[in-house]
Amino acid sequence: MQFWQSVHGVEPDQVIDVARFAEELGYTGITFGDHLVKPTVYEDNYIYSDDGRPPWDPKELEDWTPPYPDAWVLSAVLSQATQRIRFMPYVYVLPLRDPVMVAKQLATAAFYSDNRVILGVGAGWLPEEFEMVSADWHNRGRRMDEMLEIIELLMEGRDVAFQGRHYDLPPSRMRPVPTRPVPVMVGGHSDAALRRAARADGWLGLDYEVEELERLLPKLEAYRRELGTFNKPYEIFAVSKCGPDLRTLERMAELGVTMTQDYAWFYKGEPYSTLEHKRQTMESFAEHTIEAFS
């Protein structure tokens, strides 16, 4: 199983060092969250918490919001400070953006990182953020399907065109492009999201109990069989709410999970911590989980 380290909310002046630690300690890669801005006022509709509030806005820390560097700028920066580890937004809210702009940014980051980025995408959960950039909330899933097609086409570096319900791309060519296709992993647990993930290179699961994975992963497998993608290489990234203990990891691996991560520090109640503390906790995770599981 691959073990990644989340840097969601890590102090910006520490992120490069944390990435270097991760590479030194045997982690596979770095994940990070994605938002453009934090709306001052929004509905409590975050689906992965009991009170509907996201982890970046706990009521007891009303003045604190984790930093959200741009996913592809951060990937390019970290790639220049490392040699092996990979980078993935977990997850990138694709329908907030323009597909051609995303293709350009993603291709550039993939090119300069020597093919070390993964496009981890989701449809988003925060309507107020969509309103800020005049992006339609209601058709975001259908738009995302077309966006993924356009991005894949442009990454080929040859003359391509696309005509869809929501986007049209006249004959165009983009350079530079990476030397290998960028893997695409899709998050979400609705039937539409699982079907979208079944067409991609992998599925992203956010904060599920093992019992939920036991229900969702067979559905994902059924869609992969239906769509004819079951026999191609496929990754499943999942993080258990109870934490990455060895017994849980063994059960997740039995279910087909191939990737997981250790939570960022603010998820553990530490919105601020020293770089030395982060290194110590990463060393402990590497010793007691990565090495033990492998």
C-alpha cells in the first residue's frame, strides 16, 4: 500500500521541508486540499462531518483558516525540492475552473515535475464558492465530465477539438505537455461520482468508516466491469475515520485499497506546530505504520 502525507493546513513556510521529510522517510507522496477562498458566510453542508462544518472552520477556532496554495503551483515548487515523491490535490474542485486553463497549469506542473503529479478531482460541496466565480453549481457534474475529456485531449500535445453540451474547443494544440499521461482519480460516493471514477484511473475516498468502504467498493467494481475498465491498472485511495491502525489497514487492503495517508496536523487538533514536531510525528508514522505494514 502507498502511504501519503497530507499537508492540508500546514504553515506555508514549512511545506517544502515537510515534503523533503516525506521523501526521506519513505512516503509515496504529498496531498493537499483545494479551495479558492473561504466564504465568510456559508451553509453548514459539509457532508463529511456531523455538524456540517468543514475541518478548516471549527467553531472553536473562528479566526483560523488553513492556507490553500494553488495546487499546480505548489506541485511545481515541491517537485523542485524533491526527486521522487508525487503530488496530488485531495481533492481539486474542477468545476470551479475553466478546462483549458486547468489543462495548461496541470501540464506545466506535470512537465516540470517529471510526471509526478496526479489529478485528483471532485465536484465540490460549497455552493457559495461557485457563486463567487460565476460557475454553475447545478450542472457541475456534467460539466466535469466534459472538462476531463478536454484536459485529456489537450495533454496529447497535438491538434485536437471538442464539441459538447457545455464546452466547445476549436482545433487547438498545447505545449509543453508531459511525457506520460497524468493519472486521473475521482472522488465522491454518489452513483454518478462512482461511475465517473470507474472511467478514470482511480477513486478517492474521503473519511469513510471501513463498513462504508465495504458497501461502496463493490459498487465501484460493478461500474468498472460495466464500463469495461476493470482489467486496467487502478488505484483506490481511502482514509479511515478511525485512523490508520494496522488492523484497519489490513482490512482496507483486503477490500482493494491501494493508497492512504496520514492526516495533517490540524485534523489532529494542532492547527499550529513546529517543524521539529512535524518531523517527529512523521518519523513515528513511518516506523510504526509504513515499515510495519510493508
